[in-house]
Amino acid sequence: MRRSAWNPETEVPNPDTIAGVLEFLEKVSSLEKDGYITRQLVWDTCGWYVGRYFFHGKEEIERLRTKWIHS
């Protein structure tokens, strides 16, 4: 799923597939928020991915937020 979330030819997120990866990271965030896992565990296991998805996908994340809010 992660591999399909990025388009190596254009060096931008794939808008058709990045949502699945972002939804997984959101589920991990919910587990931390509800106290099932610790924030330290999240950062130790997913922090590298979270930082990169946010940095490289920031515009796509904003587009998806707008789309979901207005749906």
C-alpha cells in the first residue's frame, strides 16, 4: 500500500491510493488517543513514516481534508 501511495515518475503522492496509508496512520493516532498504545510507541515505530508522509503529502492531505469536509 505504501509503495502505491507515491508516484515515482512525477515525484508526488498518488491521489488515488495515498488515502489508504493516511487512514492507517489516523487509526494508529486513534489508538494512542484512546490510550491503547503510547505516544512513544507510535513515534518509535511509525514516526519516520509520519514525518515523511506529512512533509511530502502536505498538499494532498489538505486537498483530501477539503474533499472530506465538504462531502
